[in-house]
Amino acid sequence: MSSAGDEGAVLRAARTEAGISLAKMASLTNYSKPYLGLVETGKRTVTVDLVIAYENELGPIGDDMLRRRDITHPRVLKARRPTLTELARSIDDGDPGALRNTPSSRTVDFFLASKLSPSGVDHVRRWVRSGQTSTLRANALAVLSKMSIASDVPLIIEALENDDKLRFLSLASEVSKLTQWDWNLCKTIVREPSAAPQPRKLAKALTKEALLDSDAESRWCGAYLLKELVPVLGR
């Protein structure tokens, strides 16, 4: 179970990455600034009502976000400049902006999944299929998966099965967010599962991913990596 400090830190990270000050969040959520400061620093308990209030402004956070962390890529997109709102507007207009060449964080994925307009969602679907860079395709797939739209699951699976570069990035990201190991090590593990320093610990985490209902990308990657780890676990 996450500690109050861990959960408060997640709320703080989600807020700052969205470019929203503590005072502004207090105004938006009708909580006092001192109270939010205590929660974000772990001195007060995170409540369900408070998480919902943050989600109304930032997109889904919830238990899923509080359990798992961002990838360890050294250039992971935090999107402070431009702000996440500006990035969402750019995507709505058909310009992927930083998503073209910079791996996105889970906070960015969840925020965009909740804020994009129908035209933005259509652009994301198109980029999953034919984005100019593998990073854009992988980022678009991650955002689309966080939307949990049942009709998009076949597209997500098709991309993971047929786009080698996208699949590699998605698998490396899956290992990274679950283990917090160095990004280069995570890439090595995808190429050679026997390189995993704690294969049973990784397999346990992947089992939970493979059973997820709400994230088709994580579910597919979890199942795929588990299959690859089986020979290693049998040694």
C-alpha cells in the first residue's frame, strides 16, 4: 500500500506537470491552499474526494496512478513548457508537438487521455498507425490506451503485434515503470529476458499487468513479457 507521502507526491507531480500552481488548484477544487500543501507533502492523508477533485482538473489519477510510477527514460516528457493544456490544444489541431520525439510520462498520458477533443483523439489514432517516428507512435498508443475505449482495443493490439519499433518501446516502458530500473537495462531485458536481475519479482508485477481491465497496452505487454520470462524462471 502507498504511504500518504507517496500519494501526496503523486498529486503534487500531476499538478506541477500540468502547470497549475498550488494556489490555483486550491481555487479550482475549493480546498484551502494550506490543506493541499499538507496533503501533497504527506502530512495529511489523501482522501478519495480530494483525488476526485484533482482528477476533475488533471484527468485520471486514482489508484492505478498511485500504484505505478513513470518510466525512467532520461528525457521523459514532463511538459511544464509548454504546459499540458497547450500540448492538448496542439494535438487537437493535428500537431503532436513534443510527442514526436520525447517519451511521455504516465501523468502526460492520463492528462491527454482525459482532455483531448474528438478531433484530437482521431489524430492520436492516426499517429498510432502512421506516426512519423516510433516515439510518436508509442506515445500515441499509450495515450489511446489510457482512454479505455473498447472499440480501440483491436487497433492497440494490431499496432503492438505488427510494429516492431513501437512494440519495443512499449515493452521497455512497461519494464521501466514497474521496476524503476535504468532505462538501458530495461531495453536490454526486452531483448534478452535473462538479463533481468530479479526475474521473479518482475514476473509477479507483470502478472498483475496482464490482468488489467482498463489498459489494453499494459495488459498486452504484461502477457507478452511473462511468456518471454518463462524459460528464465524455469532455470
